[in-house]
Amino acid sequence: MGKRRSSRKTALQFLYQADSASGGSSSRSSNLRSNFESFCLLHHEAADGETLEFAFLLCQGVLENINAIDGILNRSSEHWRVSRMSMIDRNILRLSVYEIVFLSDIPLPVTINEAIEVAKEFGSETSAAFINGILDKIGKSMERGEFGDDN
């Protein structure tokens, strides 16, 4: 497994914990870095600095842009609101949308494939297909320029 997938898994676990603890709001504080470092000391002490730094970038990006990300997800998922999605699926999607919309150096197929692989490991048996469908729709919307800088 590559460092970036390991980073995505670490970020997913941190966001899941934050989401389950308080709906995601506790880690949006000014203590995000220290909360993340404490989490990593407990759960990912063997991870290298590069892996943890990319994981932190993902967590920070998701939490700083969560309203825009959830808005994109709500517009892109038919018959599903973000609040009704499983916490695992919701947070995999949030990470992926952050990558797609805000990190232009990661190709769309890479982001989608990584999300599917992480979903297979952490989600339900339907998670991978659910996530693939939503991310594919978001990718097509991005190609049409529907989710620009103003999101």
C-alpha cells in the first residue's frame, strides 16, 4: 500500500472519530493540529512524517471546506442527504470531494479509485458502488465546470 492511501485511511479514521464524537464540529477548532497529533500518537505511531502530513492536509482541507463539500455532495447524490449517509461513506466522500475540487494535482481517476479501495476496506458491501456513483457524477460536473472556485 502506498503512502497516500495510508494517509487517506488515517484521515478517514480521524474524520470518522470527529464525526462520531460531535458531528464533526470539535475538530474544526483552532486545536486541529494538536487533536490530530494526539490521535496519531494513539493510533498511528508507526506512520512516517510524510504520510501523516498529507493526512493532516486532507483533514484540515475537509474541515475548513466542509460546508462547500457537503453542498456538492447534497447536489450530487440523488435521494440522499449527507446527514443520512453512513459515517464511513460520508467521510470517504468528503475526503474525495476535497481532493477533486481543491487539490488539482491529483487526477480524478486516482481519487475515485482510492476512494473505492478505502470503501472496500472500511465500508459496507454497497459502499464502493455508492461512492463510485456519486464521485463519477461529481467528476462529470467538474468537467462541465459546474463546481468552480465559488462552489
